[in-house]
Amino acid sequence: VTWTNLKGRIEAVEAIGNLLESLGRCVW
């Protein structure tokens, strides 16, 4: 795994986390 792939994966996880958090606010 290259550093670029790892960094991109971390950014994707953060983006998904933000999306889920936004959806959670809408639901609750």
C-alpha cells in the first residue's frame, strides 16, 4: 500500500463519516 492510497483511503473514511453524521442529524 502506497502512502497516496493510504491517504486517499483515510480521506474517504472521513468523508463517509461526515456524510453519516449529517444523515444522523436529519434522522434525529
